[in-house]
Amino acid sequence: MLRSRHLTRAARAIGTSAAAAALSVAAAQSALACDIADFTAAPACDSAGKPVVRVTDKDASGTPATLTLKIELSMPGGERDVDTGTIGHPTAQGASVDLHPLDWHAGQTFVVHVKAGDSVDEDLKPPVVVPDDFTCTPAGGSTPSASPTPSAPASSAAPSARPSSAASAVPAPARSGSPAASPVASGAPSPAGGGTRLAETGASSGTPLIAGAAAALVVVGGGIVLVLRRKAAQRSR
């Protein structure tokens, strides 16, 4: 009778221990199960300096997850798939993947749908909204200025070019002895009372000969007149 009581107590202790172990295993499995709370999404910049939606999975169970990025349209309830990604080996420390949108501007809203095994098949909440002051720096360069300095118009160079062209149009002073320096070649009238043009129109190279001949005729005529006067005087006597 005493022995049977000891066996009963031992059976109860074993049963209690087994039940506790089962509860511990169930609790551990539930703690490691994938949950939508393990996922987060936020705007980020990739290695090329492009804006992306970065999704991070901190699922300790290591359940692979498939992610779908959707863009909210202006129509009520309207969405469109723009990119997909996969996290094959999530860890408790976190594993991330970048989803690339086709359009990106301030206020744009994106929804990330998560599918992980049989545990998760739903959208991340809240959706990702692009902040107004969010910018990315392109790889190997700086962020472009919002107000670039306009280049000078082509017409602004005209005033600086005109003086040089005007100066080049001014003729250089004529050298001494050049035909261009002669008043006759330039066609400018000579001053009154003399000048090369007036001498050429009033005389020629034969003028001295004509003057000499006229003087000789005057002398001969004077001599003839004297001779005739003497003859007349002799006759009158």
C-alpha cells in the first residue's frame, strides 16, 4: 500500500515536469515566430545616392520574407506595384533590403506589403511618406544648388567686342612717300592761292620756251621800230 503511494507521487511529478517542459517549448516557439512587428520601413539613400525605401527585418526565427513596394495613387484606394525585394536570411540584429520607387517627391506615400511564410501576409503600418526636407547626395559629387547661377547671355559680350572691331577699322597713318598721302590721290581740294593741282592746270613743261620766244619777238619788234624811226628822220632832212 505504501509502495503504491510512492509510485503515484512519482507519476505526478513526472507529469508536472513534462507539462512544464511543453509549455516552455510552446513559449519559445511563439517567441521565435515571425511577426509584422519585426519589420520597419523608412526613406533612405543607397550607395549611388538615389532615394529608396529601406525595409529592415529583425525576425529571430530566420523566416524568409518577400517585400512588395506600392505607390498610393490619387484615386481612393488606388495602389500600383513599383518594386519587389527578398530578405532570405533575417536575423535578430536585422537584415535590410532597398526598394526603388519610380517616382520620388515630397509628400509621396508608399506602402510595403510583407509576405513571410504562413505567419505574415499584410501591409506595414504606417505607410512611408517622403519628408519635405529629404535629399540625397549623388555618388562622387555634391548636391546640386537649388538656384544655379545663370550663364551670361551671348549679347553681353557684344560691347566688349565692339571697341576692338572699331579700333581695327581705323586706318593706320600713311607712311612718308606713299601715294595715299598725296593730296592729288586723296581728291581733297588744295588751299586757295597755290597748290600742286592749280600748277598742273595753269602751266605745262613748254611754258619757259614760249615765254623766251615772246621776249625775243618783243626785242625784235622794238629794234624794227627804232630802225624805221631813224629812216624817217633821215628822209625829212
